[in-house]
Amino acid sequence: MSTKKIGVIVGREWSWPPAFIEEVNRRDEGVIAEFVKLGGTRMAEPCEYEVIIDRISHEIPYYRTYLKNAALSGTRVINNPFWWSADDKFFGASLCARLGIAHPRTIALPSHSYVDGVVEESLRNLRYPIPWKEHVEYIGGFPAILKPAWGGGFKNVYKVNSFEELWRAYNETGTECMMLQEYIAWEKYVRCIVIGRTSIMTIKFDANAPWPHRYFRDDSYLTFEESERVTAWALRLNTALGYDMNTVEFALREGVPYAIDFTNPAPDFDVNSLTPHYFDWVVKTMADFTIGLAQQGRSMPSEFAWGRLIGEPVP
């Protein structure tokens, strides 16, 4: 039986990738893991990997291009590069509403500025001035959150307490598509690491603590009912989004978890922030999941419509 291969595409992170590769290779289950090496890709070029874990293509366009071609040959890419290219946090808010998952009331806003070459005639569908009073009333007043519809890492996120603060922050956002969002005055805050749409680790999290000391082990932090709902909603969101590697954040107010941030398909796996306890879980759980995928062999997920036209990929 031929050896199956898992490829890893990474950025500057140093702790999780080698630990994952070592974990897979030491198990000796007919599957090996290694860093992918690329120097150019021919059209329709077969991919040598059964599975590829993508940690950085959102910053390196060539990697995303390569991964889409790899998916065409039947490689299982974590996460789906087509969906990852399309998602945004506002769509996620609307998805929560459709799924019956509590979410802060949210409004997508026109950008403050536009790239050179966009003329006034190109913006004729926009309403000016923006109806700020209506928007703030819809989300329940101040304080409120202003944040990008794309992105992560808490970049360009503002908590505003008045119209003056809102306008001042908005004027700094340039060409970003921003969202105005209800502020949840939470009593508890958790980040859930979800792998394979089935495995979940719920962790007490404090985004205001100094990095990297934001994760805290407290096995009794949530009540049984809170834990049950958080787990069910996190798994439901990942299934709907098609993510096999993600973090989902919930702010709990009066026992109700509000989904705050859940489009993080290259989540923080650093040992210094996760702490060794949770880091070890991530390494082993991802190894379990991807080895199982690799052993199943290549296949195109049903959501890839072209698979019905070209048939099964040639190994």
C-alpha cells in the first residue's frame, strides 16, 4: 500500500506546524506529513497530497491559486479555499440569524473612501448622508462596536460611546467595508477551537489580557447548560460554513451565548498563547482528523459542482 501524504502550508508560526508533522509521522499509520514546497504550478497539475492544511493563503495569493488547483485534483484542502475566498463577517451575522443562533444586531456600512479611479458616478446607488441615527437605534444604542467585515486579529476594531466617537472612528477606516454592531455586555467569554466539524475544545478567553496570556483553563467556567448550547452552536456554525479548522467566540450575557467572531479559518495555534494543555489537544486532534482523511483517499466534496462533470480525479 502506497504512503499517503499530508502537506502543510504555513507562514511565520513556529510551534504548531513541526509539532503536528512530528505527531503524524511518529504514528506510522501509512501517512506522512511534510511542508509543501512550491515553485510554480502548471494548469490542471495533479497534486501529490491527499490532504493539505492551509494556514497562510489569505496573505499569499499564489498559495490560494495553488490550493484551488489542488482541490480540482481531489486533494482535501483544510480549509476549503473557495469558501474562504468568499466569506465575510456580515454574511456570518446573517447566517446566524437564519440558523437561530444568537448574534449581536449588525449593519454593514458603505466604505468611507474608495481607491483611485472610482468616480462619483460609480457610487450612484449609495444613499447620502448615511442614516446614522437609524442605524444606532437598530443596534440598541451606545456603546457600539465598529469593525471590519473582513479580517481578524482584533485589527481596526473600535468601541464607540457616542456619535462623535463613531464618526471619528469611521473617518479612520479608509476603504474598509465596516460593520456597526450591538455591544454585548458579557459576563463570560469563550473561544471554541473546532476541528473537523465534530471535535471541539471550549476555552475561557480574555481578549483584553496582554498577549499571549489570553487563554485560561477553567473546566467549571460554564454551566452544563451553557456548555451544551455553546458546543451545539459552534458545531452547527462550522457545518454551515464548511470549515474543518476554525475558532468560534461567544460572549455570554445572562446565560445566552452570542456568536461574536467565527470566521477564523487559520486560527491561533501558538503554544505560547494556547498553553501546552490546549496546544497538545490541537496537535493530536488535527493529526487524528487529517490521517483519517488521508487514509480515505482523494475525493471531491459534494459542494464542488464541477466534480459531477469531470468524474472522479485520477490519483
